[in-house]
Amino acid sequence: MAGEAQRRSQWPLAITLLVAATGLVVLTFYNWRNGVFIFAAAVGLGGLFRAALTDTAAGLLHVRGRAFDTTFLLLAAAAVAVLGLIIPN
């Protein structure tokens, strides 16, 4: 039972990684700018998961304190999105 509860707590990370992988595929094979925005959205989604979920429910998204993790992930998402906007074609 403990293993099942531990696997269940990893869904936020799995969803975040799935969206990030989608962004990387789009970035590689289609439009690089759209891929960067999808990747930034994945990082932001991780930050939102970390803000909304408890430490146990966040699973491996829980690295440090909730405030630090949330702030770092959301700032990183904003930085990636801004870089995607300002880099010329």
C-alpha cells in the first residue's frame, strides 16, 4: 500500500514532464517559438502544482520550502517565456 500511495503522489511531476516533453518535440520538429512557450508553460504548471498541493501530494516537486519552490519555478517559467519572445527569428 505504501508503494501505491508513493506512486500516486508522483502524478504532478509526471504531468509536468509530459507537457515539457511535448514542448521539446514541438521545439525540435515544428515551430521553435511555440515549443519554447509550451516548455515555459510546463515549468509554470509545475510551479502551480507546487503552490496548490501539500508537500506529500507534490511528490518530487517538493525540493525545498513551498514558497521557494513556487517562486523559483514561476520565475523560471517567466524567464523562458521572455527569452522566447525577445530572441529574433
